[in-house]
Amino acid sequence: LIREPGSFWDYENYDTLLAVYAMKQTFKTADDYRSYPHTALFEPLGMTRTLPSTDRFGDFIFSSQVYTNARDLARFGMLYLQNGMWQGKRLLSEEWIRFVRTPAPASDVRGHDYGGQWWLVPDDRKGEVPADAYSTAGNRGQYVIVVPSHDLVIVRRGLDYGKQGFNRWDLLREVLKAFPSAEADD
């Protein structure tokens, strides 16, 4: 170990890759592993235009390389908005939903802006946007923003190279202006 667990935070794709590897170990066959994302998530949600890529060994990447469209991303966001339920069926545990919305312990030095695989509203933006909002962040500008207090999912499909200055929390703030009764600190 380089550091004690929980003492330092750094975003790494390797975390996701290790989780995918651990998941793969639970399957008896390669076919079961390869079909799992479709049968467990994409098909039940109606995500018919989503394609997860694999590396040259047939392993899912999931930290990137998932090709999809805005409607499928909205379905994914709605699953989280509905606390893991979809059409009366539980697809994700309530424990998982709580985990992704809970700041990672070592993210305190960053303003508590990261949970379990999801980005959280940083401390310095709370009050400006709803504190319960959380978001994915694709590496080229794809965002799914879930706002439970407003029963809202926002999908942004952009194409950003480098640091153009797009900010998901600014987008959320501006979208909420369209709703006269929306309060940032709900």
C-alpha cells in the first residue's frame, strides 16, 4: 500500500476496473458474464441503444467505453431517482443507492464531491443547487444529473475536449430557474 485506506482520495478508472474484475469472478461462464449487463440492467430498463465495450480480453471496461443515447441515459438516471426500482421491480439495492450518494471519506479535502462512482454537489455549491443532487460525468461531456428533491433527471450529451469550462452544477442551477417554485437548498 502507498497510503492507508480512506486517507487519500484520487479518481482512478482502476477502481471501476477492479470492481468489474471482482464481478466477473462471480460468474460460472464467460457467456453469463457477457450477457449480465444486458439481462440485469439494460433490458429491464429498455436501454436498447446501449453498448458496453470490452477490452481485447473480453472484459467490460465500464469506467468508459459505454456507447449510448440520451433516452437510455435518462432511463439510467430514472432508475437512481426511483431508488433502484423500475416498474415495480428492484434492480439496485437501497444500500447501493445510499452508498453512491454518501461522500467518500477521503473526499472531505475536496469538499465531499464524490460518492460511490457518482459525483456529489461540493460543499461550496450547496445552497446554490440542491444538496441532494448527484451526477455521472462522462469523459467527453456526457452527464446524468439526478435531483431527488425535485423529482428531476437531466441528461446532457456534449462533446468536450479538454477544459472548456462546462459545469454540471451551473447547468442544474439554470435548469431549476425554469421551475418557479424550485429552491436550491430543498
